Amino acid sequence: MVVLKGEAIILRTYPLKETDKLIVLFSQEYGKIRGVVNGGRRIKSRFTGRLEPLSWIEFSGFQRRNQELVSIDSIEVIKGFGLILEDYDTFLRSTYLLEVILKTMPDWEVNQNLFRLLLHVLPAFVKTDTSSAALLYFQVWYLKFGGFLPDLYKCSRCGDHLAKNGRTYCGDKIQGLMCKACKSGMGREISINNMKLLRSLTKMSLIEILKENQISRNVGQLTNIVEELIETSFERRFDTFSAIKQEL
């Protein structure tokens, strides 16, 4: 038997049998794990109010040999981000964040950078006026951690430097960014302001960006481009993003 304990973000819970719950956690020490909370569905359970998605928790449990699921025996909530979402938009964006991790992160793959990123962006996800910035910041860094973020300074075709005040383009599949001379077909132009924002997202903390008002009012194009890059890179479709685009 292996004992597990540490900090985690609750990603999702599911009913299991009559009184139990299946819980999916993204933990700092073990990556994404799946566990069973015995009695988690009972009204008077000691876990009542502690199993909400987006909660930052301390947990303990154990895993028996030849068993995939962890038996969770203790959960203490540090911060319940899912309980303080301000409106429907913040709910959608946070749901998208959870969907991306659930669909793309393998079980038991430790990624402490991602865990720190979640704790960095979640406080801004819950607020109406900062949730769109938090989503974009998360997307860019998730691509960067996975090695999928294109070079933001050189043309992917000719290798020349993308001028700070020049035009930058991306193709339909967004295999890389291109200069004006190399763009082909119906390549989409990324505005100078959006390129500046994209580069700032990789250099500054979200707190610094929000403080300096680095997020422009019109980030719809950039959000769509980054989302398309995520879907292409991970070869996945994310249902929640369709609802988010309707709100943009």
C-alpha cells in the first residue's frame, strides 16, 4: 500500500454507486489522479462542501497494489475558487480550463509548473473583469509548457525576424507565424497590439499584466487563434470553447 498526500486542485467529481464519489485531482506531487471518496454523496458526509471543482485542497489517501484508483480519506479546503465565480462567463472560462487539463494531461504525469500556473491564474478566473485575461494567459503558458507555442520573434518559413511594428500572419492550421513576404493563401493578420500582448504574456506575470493594463479591449482574435493552436496541437476539440465564443 502506498500513502499519498499533498496539495491538489479538484478537476471534476462523478457519482459512484449509491453513496460514493469518483474524484479527479490535479496534484502537485503526483499529477492527475483519480480517487474514490467513500460516502462522498451522503448528505451528512464529512466531505460535504469539500468536493467542489476548482477547489484548492490538501488531501491524503492510499493506493493498494494493482489498483488504479486512490482511496481518499482526508480533504481540507485551502481555497474554494469554484464557489466564488462571479457570473456565467467566469463559469464557462473556468470550465474550459478544467476540460483542457482533463482531456490532454495523462494520469500520473507530474507537472509542478502547471500546478503553479493554476494557482497563479485561478484568483483572476473568478472575477468578471479579469477572467478573459486569465484564460488567455493560461492558454499561452499551457502551449509553452507543451512545446507547442510558435516562435514569436522569427518567421516560421524564412527565419527572418518578425519586426515589432511589421505585419505578422498565421495560416489556417497555425503551424507557425509568418512575415508578410511568406504569407500564403488567406493568411490571417495578427495586429501589432495583439503581437505585443502575446509576447508580454510569455514574459510577465498575470498580476503585472493586469496592473499595467497590458490586456487590450479586443482580444477576441488572439483568443481564437490561441484556442485553434491548442486544438491543433493536442488534436482535441473542447466543447466549452464553443459556448465561450458565443459570449465574445
